[in-house]
Amino acid sequence: MPVTDEMVCFSLYAATRATTQAYRTLLEPWGLTYPQYLVLITLWVEGEQTVGTLGDHLQLDSGTLSPLLRRMEQSGLVRRERRPGDERVVTVTLGDRGRALRSELAHIPARIAAGTGLPDQQAAGALIDTLHRLTETMHAAAQPPVPADNRTPSERH
């Protein structure tokens, strides 16, 4: 058995790659990427979003999200508008094509759910909870260690 078969991190990596490939295949006929699909789902379900809120929900920084939204706007999927009264805030709404795709892509969640092999919504919810905890703990594990005496390195010299 390869050593990678015993590694949690590799199993997550492999599952993520397989999931991404499934979405790529399913979304290809519409010329969509998975991040574009996530933007559409968020707007379909939650309605208009600010760019900042959308970035927070999708865990995307502005350097990634802004070009993504620009391409989506050029293809009629979304519209971006500066908020009257505070032009620093940009809101994102569905464009005509984005609204039309909701019914065309309605089959995808069921296909992905079937691909997970999970028996029911309760099992899916348990996996989601586990993955959320894992995400939180991995973010915490990636933080730099705090010096025991709480002084910055320059203060210790």
C-alpha cells in the first residue's frame, strides 16, 4: 500500500481533485468554472451581494474575485454596480444569462450528491460539519507560533 493511502491530507487532496473534475465535466457545456458556479449559487439563493461579502462567503480574496466577476459580467452572468451614496461598495446581482442558467443547471447538485456516495442528507451534513471543523483547525494550525514571553523578536534582543 502506498504511503499516501494512509495520509489524511492526501485523501482530502485526492477527493478535492475528483470533485473539481466532476464539476469541470458537468459545467463545461455551459462554459462555466466551479468558482463561477459558486458565485451563481450564492446569488440564486442569497440574492444581491457586495463584492466583500461574496469574497467572504466563497473564501476568495479580491485579487481572485475581481477578475472572476469581470469575466462573468462580460458574459452576462452577473452585473456589478457601485452603490449609490457609497461608491466604494460594489454590489453584484444576477445578469440575464445568470438568471436563465438556474433552471438549466438544476440537475448538478443531485449529480454531485450521488457522486459523494453518501446515503442521505444527514450523512452529508455530518461530513460538512467535519470539514468545517477541519478547515477551522487547519487555519489555526497554520498561524505562526506566538513567542512564550509575548515579546516581538526585536524586543528580545
